[in-house]
Amino acid sequence: MSKQRIALVTGGTGFIGVNLIKRLTSAGWIVHVIVRQKSDLNVLEGSIKKITVHKTDGHTSSLIKILAKSKPIVVFHLASLFLSGHIPSDIVPLIKSNVIFSTQLLEAMNESGIKNIVNTGTSWQHYENKACSPVNLYAATKQAFESILQYYIEANFFKAITLKLFDTYGPDDPRPKLFHLLEKYSNTKEPLLMSPGEQLIDIVHIDDVIDAYLIAAERLLTDQVTNHDTYAISSGCPITLSQLVSTYEKETNSRLPIHWGGRPYRDREVMTTWNLGEKIPGWEPKVTLSIGIKKMAYSKEAM
């Protein structure tokens, strides 16, 4: 008799988490979600009746109780605090979210004998295509947690897959990212000051990203992982920022008032994407940028 498919998701109120939960419940998984005490659950409105939500108070004991109660066969760890840059007051929240909470999660898993985890990393752990060179403090905390995860793998026989994500996008994305900015300025004549636009962007549609998480879970459950496998969830087709904007203009039939070179590149701007990562077996990105942009436009029109 096959084991009941029970998943536990952290970061379930984020853009990727919301979409993962939808796919898991559609595929018949029983889904448990860990959220903070003050998390806004409105984003889970479409799935809330199909899932079990657990609120953590930040203590390890709270997570231990949640893991013991939910008994997942796979943990999908997506929770993190993303900051492209930081100020001194950001240090504690970054460490608490990306290192302390994540380590507490592993300890709680170990207490309940749960060993399978799909972890979320970032391509920004590989500045200038280096084996290990975090772009910013956020990426450094991701790298630090991977070292902690390796300890649990070696000492407690965990099986882990880390999916290193690049830029992601898709319909109903609430994050204040590039496409939100482009949509805003497509309806105004105000100039949009941007860098010269020569940096490469590797962007993957949310449907393809979720496919990768589900494939990772299958690999864990079918004993195709013995230690810690790391995969790059890359489009394989990075393009410059200026090319991306041009594609957006074409597919949305809009003209953006962009002033290229109106602002300088940021410190440690990622000019070249990491291209040395291994692709997860059985996964290929299916949604091209042109189709993905059209899907977003259709989603807006349908609202």
C-alpha cells in the first residue's frame, strides 16, 4: 500500500508557495502549511479550505509540535526573507528568517523522523559564475543554511534537493518586481530611468518552477537521492534587460518611456547569470518568455 502523500510547505503565502500549494492539492496531496502568527492568509483564499494551516510562534518547540502532528513525507522549504540590499537593521530579520527558522525546521523534522526536504536556494549564491560567491547578504544566508543542511544530511541521514531559482514571474504576482514596474509605466508618459540594460536576466515562468518542485519531490520519494542534490532552475536562455523589455513591449503592444542609462548599475550588479548548474532530470522549461508575458496580459484582462 502506498504511503499517503502529505506535504508540509513553508513560505506558503509567497508567490511561489501559493502556486505550489494549488498544484499539490490538485494532484491529491494533503497539504499542511506553516505561517507566522501575523501572516496574511488572504492570498490562500482559493486553497484555504483544502489545506491545514499551522501558526508558529518562532520557538523550536512550536515547530516540533507541528511536524509531529502533520507527519509529512516531504517538506517543501520556501520561506525566506528576500532583500536585494540591506541596512544594519535588516541583519537580525535576515538571520532569523533564513538561518534560524530554517535550522529550527530541520531540528523539528529530525525529532519526528522526517528526512525528505526540497530546499530553495538562489542563483545569486554564484556571483560572476563562481562556485561560491554570494551576491548579497540574502544570498549569503542561503549559502549558510546549505552548510547547516549538509550537517543534518551527514549526521541524521536526511535526503535533500536544493533548487536554485533565478528570476521568476507569472500571473497574479504581487511582488514589486520588473513586470509590475513595466505595467505601471506603460500607462504613463513619465520617463522610467533604468540602467544601460546590458545585464543578463534568466527568468522562468511560475508553471515551470512548480514543475521542478514536483519532480524534486518524486526523486526524493523514489530513492533517487542519497545525499544532497543541487539543481539550477534556469530558462537556459538568458537575455539582456533591454531585450526583455523589448519583448514585453512587443507582446503587450505597448511603448515604454524608458531612459536607458538614466541610472547607474547597482553595486555588485549581476551582469552574467550563473550557467554552471545542473538541470534536474526530467525537467525542461516549457513556457517561453513571449507566451509567459501573454499569459500575464490575458490574466489581467480576465479580472
